[in-house]
Amino acid sequence: MTRVERPSPNHDDRGGASVDILLIHYTGMTSGAAALERLCDPAARVSAHYAIDEDGTVYAMVPEARRAWHAGLAYWAGARDINARSIGIELVNPGHEFGYRAFPEAQIGALIELCGEILQRHAIAPWCVLGHSDVAPARKDDPGELFPWARLAAAEIGLWPLLGEDPGAGAVPDLLTRYGYDPDAPAQKTVAAFQRHFRPSRVDGMADRETRELLCGLVALYDARKGTRA
């Protein structure tokens, strides 16, 4: 993993919060150079702890002890200041607006290595390894349906569900909230965020049987592992 120091001025104090979330984004810009420039621009007031280019180069931008500005208005498991408690990683990718494409092997390999190091340094539970769309389902789609969440889970970075019993009609909002999703976000957007992470083959915001079974399986896995580290 090639690591380059590319400091961003856009950070502040965590205010005493402990890191317990790992949040993955895509840059959603036309080029990696443009994304890095914006993440380092004081006027933009955005940043991340790390950015990973498509060739696997890791740019270290904000010290992990500091609060980077990457999540925006967000929510997870009762918390709203996600920046204060998270490590943010931006993956160079044009995103849905500029020609969304698969993440290259070199980039994902570097990400898995970096995430492994971060998880050694911080007490981040597997159900708190998230995408931007998980914490901001009404606003964000990244890192999107092409991101290989199952591969990360196989490397013990996050969770991946098995099909569980169908929880039945009406149970989906409660189960999503139980896992951590925002109960006040639009229901269809939240279901789509769940699908984008855990059922990427079809992201339509509809709580069909497969979606319900996967959600039930995920919550069962969460219950079984709650209180443990990845």
C-alpha cells in the first residue's frame, strides 16, 4: 500500500467523542485530482481522513484523532454528529453523476488493508462499518451498488447477512431502526440504502420478500455479535 501525506486544513476537535464508526464514500467527481483539490480547499469545508485513488495510492489527509468533515447531516443508532465519532475514507470514483464504475482491484486491496489497520486502532463494531448512504439515505447513494461489501465482510470488515426468516409485513421499519438506520428518514429511501449495501443486485426501495429475509438475517447476526469487535 503506497501512502502519501496530503494534509487537509478542514478538520476540528472531536469534542471528546470516541471513534466507533468507519464510513466509506466515493468522491463523485470527474477526476481524482479534482477530488483531492476539493478535499484540501478551505473554502469547500469538506475533508476525509483518507482518500484512495484507483491505482491504490492512499492519501492521508486528516489525523485520526481529529474530526474530518465528510458525513454532513447524518444519523446512525441514535447519533447525529457522525463526523465526531467516525473515520471517513473517500474512494476516487466518478459516482452516479459522472459515470459510476466498478472499483479497481488495486483500490479495494488498499482499502481492505487500510480498514484492517483502522480496526486495530479503534473499537469499531462490525455493524458500524457503513457507507455514506447508510447514514444519510435521503441524500446520498455512495459508495453505491458496485461497492464490494461482501468482500469486505469476508475480510472481517463489516457484516454480511444470510437469508433469515421472513419477518412479515410491517416489521421492516422497526428492524431497520433496530440495526441503526434513521427512523425519521423516508421509508423507501432507507430500504434502498439497505439494498444498496446488502442486496445490490436490485435497488428499488421496495421491501420485497428477499429484502425482508436479508434484513431479518442481518438483525439476527447483529444480535448474535452485539458487543464484539470486528
